[in-house]
Amino acid sequence: MKTNLRRFRFERGELSQQQLAEMVSVCRQTIVSIERGDYAPSVKLALMLAAKLDTTVEQLFQLEEKDYV
């Protein structure tokens, strides 16, 4: 899964990983893992991230060809 989380963090006032983590009540390491592609967020967390970054889940996360296999 491709993520644009880092790009949206910077476009929305250069939020740090820690700041975003606090906004959605997770630890900073969770944000790091999502940005690296090591962790797929729950639907609830994805919706919360999109809301806090004033975007949509579809703009934050996209499935890649390999995800369909």
C-alpha cells in the first residue's frame, strides 16, 4: 500500500510525526511505521488521520498492484 502521509504532514503546516501522533492518540512509532509502509492502519485510524489532515483516506492511501495478489 502506498501512503502519502508524510507529504500531507508537510503540506499541512509541517507537522512532526509526534504532533500528528498526539492528534490521533497513537505513539510516534505508529506514524513512522505507517509512513514506511510497514503498518497498515485500521479503518478508524485512517479516517482519523484523513480528518486531522483535512483530506480523504483515498488521498492518503492507495493500493498498489502487489496488494491485489
